[in-house]
Amino acid sequence: MVTDMKIRKMVVTLEETLTEAGKTLEKPARRALAMAVIENPYAGTYVADLSLLYDFGEKLGHLLTTKALEALGISRNEASQRIESYGKGAIVGDKGEIEHAHALIHPKLGKTARIALGGAEHCTAIIPSSAKVGAIGSALDIPLHYKKGAWVCSHWDAMEVRIPDAPRSDEMLVAVALTDSGRPLARIAGLQKQDAKGLDGLR
């Protein structure tokens, strides 16, 4: 029986927006994406108990969040103050099931990601997610929102996940996205981050 997570590759990207609509931003809007391509131990077979994938997700939550923080140049000690929004996602190769993706990103990944970002008191909102079954080279948009309130409109956004040679049929691509800001020049009406209560994970 497979018990060890096998990572084929990792990809980490950093995006910095310096100008928007011809205006220079006071502070660059920065977003990081950390991705891992792992072997799917259940590819091509039905297994009722997916708890092994829960454990893989727990390890990946810590690993990918740490990698994204490193890309942003933010230490663990600074993360609780400097990280503003987050998201997660997974693409399963076509020998797997959509349930495999959700087993990776839901039961345990979020908890270890929050720990790396300073704990639940600093990350009261759910970590938004998306998942799909896809062919090699498939893309996935990971939703982003403010870590203390999903209704903070300045931080509604998304990052595209794609690795040209993944996931293969028997693999899964797992990703965590972090930002240190909202959208460039965000100005639509709605809840602002300074007004978010951060008590119920929503507002």
C-alpha cells in the first residue's frame, strides 16, 4: 500500500504589478503561487477511504504556503501581518476522481496553511478553492479573497494555475496562492478590509 507522498516537481511563481491603467501604484501588488505535482496513489481505482490524501494535504499545506511566503520575501513571523488574501486548488489527472482533489485541499490543508500564516486568529475567513479533473496542461483559476472576510470587495480576485506537463493521468497538481495586497486600484463599493470584523469567517 502506498503511504508516502511522491512529488515529481514544484513550481513557484511571483507576480508583481507596478502600474495599472497608466498609474504607478504606491506599492506593487504582489501575488505568489506555489504548486506541487504529486503521484495520485488512487489513479485508475476506486478506494472508499481517502484519508491518506488528507494527510498529503496536511503536508502540502505547510510546504506550499512556506514556498509562497519565500517567493514574496515574507518571513513566518511577518506573515500574520503582511499576507492579505489566499486561495487553494487542485487539478486531478484523468485517471483520478474530482473527489481526490477535494480530499487533498479540504480536510487538512487549510489548517496547516493557516498555522504558517500566524494561526486561525489571523485567518478567520475560509480559504476559497477550486478543483477539476483535467488533461495534461489544463488550467485552473484559483479564487482569492481577504483572509479576515470573504466579502471584502477589494480582494476578490483569482490566479491561474497551469504547468505545461502536468498533471499526467496518474498525477495531481496542487496549489496555494498568497497575496500581500488587494487588486491594483481597487475602488468598487462594498465592505472594506478595515471594516471587516473577522468573527464569522465571512464579514
